[in-house]
Amino acid sequence: MPANGQLELLAIDPMKAPYFCDRRELGIINVGAKGMVIVDGTEYSLDFKEALYVGKGAKQIIFKSESKTATAR
């Protein structure tokens, strides 16, 4: 949970890919406080139990909380 700033989803070396969604799709489900997902510069607001699909080829994915005092549910 990125309560204090933002969290970028990065590829790790064993993935052998330049970015996380280079060869994969991603489904995001918000199970906490209201937040934002930024995909290649476009911001998506997600409330509790809302979902977002990120297609293959997205280069930058950033998670950000909308609340400075976010708490996990």
C-alpha cells in the first residue's frame, strides 16, 4: 500500500523484460483505501473493490494513495 508517496511497478532481472507489462497483461483490484493508478501518464482513480485492466505493452505503472492516512482493510 503506497500510503507515503507512490510505488512504481518495475521489472526485475529474472523477468528478462525492459518493463513489467512488456509481455504480460495485468489486472489490478483495489482492496484498500481510495487510490490512483497511473499507466503511461494517464491517471485512473480506483475506489474500494474497483478494478483496472492494464494491457500488454504498458511501460510505466505507478500506484498512489489519495489519502495521506490510508489504512488497509
